[in-house]
Amino acid sequence: MRAYILRRSLLALVQCLFVLVAVFAVGSLLPGDTADVLRGELGTPEQVAALRQQLGLDQPAWTRFWHWLGRLLTGDLGNSLTTGLPVVDDIGRRTGVTLLLGVPALVLVTVVAPLLGTMSGLREGSRTDRALNAAAVLLHAVPEFVLGLLLVASVSLAAGLLPATAVGMDTAALLAEPAVLVLPVTVLTARHLCDLARQIRVGVAAEQPGPVAEHLRLLGMQERTVVLRHVLPNALGPAAQQYARCVEGLLGGAVLVEAVFGFRGLGSGFVEAVQNRDLPQVQTYALLFAGTAVVVNLVADLVAHRLAPRREVTA
């Protein structure tokens, strides 16, 4: 297990480095740079050239990348080219907003998905199973931004039950008015809840009539014990990778959800950094997203390995 963790950790470092190189290369190929964005159409060519030299954008792309990577190894994420402020400060302010959306969504997925998946898997083919599957397919088919707009139009604008937007609100304001979080958390939760519940349902439906479960029942073990100690753990092993994809999807989905509901979190920060051609910010966001994905997938693989059913076959 230690050797496996070491190999995966080294692979994770390589993957993160590859992501950084790819993002920097794509960002360097985009038309224009931060100097063009800051000066806009009113700046003269001489002013743009002077600003480009001031920001260090006149240096070769690979030189700027290695300088940034060298500072990263010392813990320095650099300063934003557009604001001049440390990148870590901007990300720190936005992280709280994204956590207010992602953590409740992740808790709901973690708690509700196993309940729905187990209930559906134990009643395979029943009305409950068909109803849950139909609801899951329907919610999964609706894109997140469409679902968000539908909820805003129906729940906020038509019924006036919940706030429609969080424009101008920081973390403290959101904590003071938690009703603003209900709709975006619902949108973030819907698709990932369906994906994980369906994965668990497949595992439970496969394990519930299996020979090991039947043998335990013949030994007189109660059905609840059979489900909790054998069926569900064996079904959760394959679902661990799906759970990791849910965590990644919560970060990716935050981009759309934050745009629909006006949140200034990590997703909107990444979009603004790309629009401003602010490569230090873009690189830091890419490192954060890639590092999160790698760590989550590593943990998911370890959990899946731990929960994998051990069945001895005798001749």
C-alpha cells in the first residue's frame, strides 16, 4: 500500500505539472495579453508597450513560466497582473464563497445518495425504483445553468419565495442571509446526487441477491445486518470513484452556478482571470483545481481498494 501511495503521489505531481504547462501554453496563445486588456482601445501602442515591459510581458513565455514555477516552489504564488495584489489574497476571499456552496452540496450528496441508491437497489424493478430512476434521468438531462434559470424564474421571480441573486455579497453577507444559498446549492446537488445514487443502486442490486448475502441469510443473520455489513460496503467500493467525480464536478459546476446566481467565488474568479489574460491568477486557479482533483481521486482509489470485496474461491 505504501508503494502504491508513493507511485500515485509521484504521478500526481507529474499530472499537476502537465496541467500547469498546458494552461500556460494555451494562455500564451490567446490573442492579446494583460497590457492590451488594461489599456483597452484608448491606449496608444507606446503606452501598451511600456505597460507590457512594466509587467514583464515582453519576456519570452517560457522564461516567465520558469520564473513563476521557481517562485511557486518557495511558496510564492506571485501577484495579479491586473490588480498588483497577491494572488493568494484574491483566492482566499473567493474560497469562502465557494465553500458555502460546495460544502452543503457535498454533505447532501454524501448523505442522501446512499439512502436513495440503497432503497432503489433493494427494491429493483418496483414502483419506487422506477420513480427514482425516472427522476434521476430527468434531473441529469437538464444542464445546470438551465435548471438554475428555471428555479430563478419559478421560485424567485414568480413565487417570490427565495432570493434570486447574490450580487455584491461577500462571505459574511451570505452567512447573514443563508436563504440566498438554497437555490444554487440545489442546482449544484441535483446532477451529482443522481449520478452517485444510480451508481450505488447498481452495486446494491448486484450484491443483494449474491451468494455471500444469501449464505449470511441462511445462517440466520438479520436482513438489516446483511445490508449494512455486506451489501452496502461492497456497493460503495465502485461508487468511490463516482464520488470523486462528484467532488470535481462541484468545482466545475460552480463556474456556471456562480455565473447564474451572481456569486464571486473561485469559478467566477477563474473566468475573470482568463478574460483579463492574468496568467499568474490563471495558473494558480489551475493548480488549485488540478491539485484538488488529483487528491480526491487518490483518496477515492484507496477507499475503493479498501472496500473491494474479498471473496475466497475454493475448489
